[in-house]
Amino acid sequence: MSGYQNLSLFDIGLAAALIVVNGALSVALDLGLERRLLIAAVRTVVQLLLIGYVLGWVFAFSRWYVVLPLMALMTIIAGFAASGRGRRTYAGQRADSIVSIWGSSWLIGAFGLFVVIRIHPWYEPQYAIPILGMILGNTLTGVSLGIERMTEELTAGRAAVEMSLALGASRWEAAQGPARQAVRAGMIPTLNQMAVVGLVSLPGMMTGQVLAGQSPLQAVRYQIVIMFLIAAASGLGVVGAVVLTYRRLFSSDHRFMASKLIERNARKRAA
């Protein structure tokens, strides 16, 4: 089996040149995405190079008091990213996103590291950081979609929600329909990914292990574990985010506080 093929800066430049194709499509179709494409491409390069240097240092200096702060920082960034999406927001959404992502991702990540993979020490950065990163990336997508759908469903169905409350329904009875829709929406991306993994797409971790010379069957076993960890963390994260959103928007005396929902554009104009 041939060794791992290293890539030069020239090779990366060739791949980066392909972004010009997207830019040309944007110009041809008058999409106005050229600037955003350029910024996204630059951010991709800068962020990945930065994390590459950071991980190189962390891997060489493998201590729990170095690994844990990096994992915490990754989690906070994921929470901020999840809370920045959607048409509507409310006071406390950022905290809800961070709490739901942190609780679900770290719980399931700990199960994977301690119970399934059983690495020693548990903070081995070669395992802990990539595994948590994959869990976070998928969980933040589910959480952001769940919160977005919850706020949209409550806004669109405000009349029905308030009528249910006026007729004596509890806050949960009035909100359970939108909550179910929100959880379903948040879990769809993970379900779609699980349905085609190995047939349509080869996940990044599996591809990386195969390129590094690992046995394909061993790479597949790791990927199966990762997919199940991602599914569990996404499910818990979405449910947690939806419940926290529900508690923010419904008072203990069973009132729907629709005034707390603010359109992001309106918020920017007011600022």
C-alpha cells in the first residue's frame, strides 16, 4: 500500500482556484454572491490553517488543562453559530443554544470516549477533539433548525395557540404541535445523512483514515460509532433546545409571550 500523499501549497492553490467557477456562475446568473464567496474562501483557509497550528501544539502538549479549554471554546463557538440563524430570535436564545449543545454533545461524547472507544487517557487529543468536533458540527445544525422551526411555527400558528390557551389548555398542550414539528425538522439532516452514508457519501473521518492507510473495515467501524454518537447528540440537543425555547416563550401562568419574538432585521434596524 502506498504511503500518505502530502499536499503542497501549490496543490491547495489549484483546488482553491475552483472557487472561481462558483464566482463565474454567480456573475452569469446575477446572484450577487461573489463577495460572500471570496470571504467564505478566505475564512476557510485562515480558520483551517489556524486550527491546524493549534492542534499541532495541543497534540504535542497533551494535557487535560490544554484539551478541555479548547473543547469548551469549540462548544461555545458552536452555540453562537447555532443561535445566529433563523428569521426570528428572542432574548436568551444564545444561552439556550449553548446549553443544549453543550449538554448533549459532551454527554454523548463522554459516552463514546469512556464507554465505547475507551481511550486512555480520556483527554487524548487525537481522539477527544475530532470526535467532539464532529458531534458539535452536526448538533449545532439540528439545534439551529429546531429553534428556527419552533419560532416560525409559533408565529404562524399564534392565533391557534392563543385560542387553545383561552379555552383552558395548558401551555404545553398549546405548544406541543409546534414543538413536535421543530424536533422533527431538527433531526431530519441527521436522518438523511444516515440513510445515504456509505452509498452516496463517504464521511470525512472514514475517508481520512483510509487515506492515512487504515484498514477500510476498521475505518468503517469507527464511522458507525461516530454516526450513532452524532444521531444521539443531535436528538438530545434538538429536544433540549426546543424545550428551552418553549419555556422562554410561555410563562408559568400559561400565557404565550409572542412579543418576545423579534425579527432579526427589525432588531438590526432598531439598533
